[in-house]
Amino acid sequence: SIVNTTVEVIDLTIAQNDTTICSGDSINISLLGGNQICFDNYMTYMGSFNNHHYYFSDFTSNPQGLYGSEINPAEANLIFNQFGSSLVSINSTAENNFISSLIPSNVFAAWIGLSDYMIEGNYQWFSNEPFSYSNWRPGEPNNNCGDEDYVVMYGPNYSNSYSSAYGTWNDEPCPGDCDPCNNFLFIIESEALLSCESSIYTWSTGDTTASITVSPSQTTTYYVT
């Protein structure tokens, strides 16, 4: 996007407008909102495998446990896309084993980037990678209640009957006709290691900082991209 500001130069006194100055004077122009929203406000780095990097979200899908309060995986994926990442795609047993090893023992399950919410029964990765590998729990996917459009990976669950499902997948609603969306975290993947470098600005003056000081001799329009 382009932000414009015009500085009007007059010969006598400064008007009651902060973009009007006397000839020979200087003015500082700052870009509001210059602080970048960083990925680490939303996710925590967990590790790398085959030059891909993996993160867990710092928020969950439905902490209130109510209908209408959820963030479904499709909506969460749009957040992660802003930072050059997406919900995880899994393409091999080795990758699946690595990702499952990252899940803490107190996490029942976590959302991965697989869904058939567009066309029932046609599973696709949010990353648009080919769907060539799966690790379903026996009997899954079963589309229980007719609206299980998203997919989770089970965690260790050492203390309950789901321990044998560790690392396998299940289709889940978010929300569903039978129950509200379950409250799970999201697993995210990026090809490049995400960073929180400062935003890069380019002013019409050639400056690359969030603010500039100028001394125009005539009415001038400054812009930043």
C-alpha cells in the first residue's frame, strides 16, 4: 500500500495545520503503526525437520467451549498465512513421527492442516501440497454427525484409553451439530525460519526508516511504500 502526505510551504507564519510550514523550516513525518505484528505473538517455535520449521499456536480453537466462540482451522490458517506459514502438511511417516514427538504429554490432540470442508470426502492440505500420505486412526475418518470437516493428530495420552492412538489422525467438527468445536491448539509449518525483523519502508525521498525529516522549498507530496 502507499501512504501519501502533502507539505504546503508558505512565506509568513505557520498555519494551524501540522503539514504547513514556513519556507526553510523542517518537519518530521512519521508512519503511524510502524511496529510490525510479529509471528511470535501467535505461535511458538518447536523445531525443524528436513529444512522445514514447526510451531505450536499460542491460542486454541475454542477456549470458551461454546458455539460461536471458535476459531476453526480454516480461519486460523489465514492468520498463519500472514507470516509465510500454514497449518502443517504431513507427507511421510518420518515427518509424522517427528511432529507427534513435539506434542506435550498433557495435550490430547492438535489440529493439522488437512480438511474436506470444501468437498466432503475430498481431503486437501491447506498448503495446497498433494495429499499423498495419511495416518488415520482405525475406523477414521468417519464424518460423525455428518460435519467432521477438519483433522487432528492425537497426542501421547499416556493416562487414558487414547494412548494407542498417539500420532494417528481423526476427523473432527469445528463446530458440529452434535457438539461445539473442541479446544485444541494448532500445529504450523514454514519452509523458511520465521523472523521478526523490522518492517522495511521506502519513502519517495529514498529513506527507509519509519520516519523522515524534510525541508521542502515548495509544496511537496511525500509517499511511503
